[in-house]
Amino acid sequence: MAFMFYAIYNDPHLRRTLEDEAKAAFDGGSPNSAWLRRLPTLNAAKSETLRRYPITIASIRQCSQ
């Protein structure tokens, strides 16, 4: 989450886009899990953050046969 917040606050255009997206979503009522899935820019920011800052650095594989 820290990397995502860093990326969002480091890019003013992205921050404005996410703010507008959230304001539009809140106009439809209170948020829930389905509401979060309908935010394409937020989902794209999440995916890009995971691509740029992966959770694991490497995964060690071992052949069993």
C-alpha cells in the first residue's frame, strides 16, 4: 500500500483522476466491495504498483521429476 500511495501522490494527474473517479462513485451511495471493482483507474494503479514493486523478489522453483 505504501508503494501505491507513493505512486499516486507522486503523479498529480493520476491523483486528480482517482479523486474524480471516487467522487463519481460516492454519488451512487455508500461504498462496498462491488463499488471498488468498478473503479478502473484504481484497479489499474493497483496492478501497475504490483508490477513495478512485486511482493516477492524471486521465487525458487524445484523440479520434482
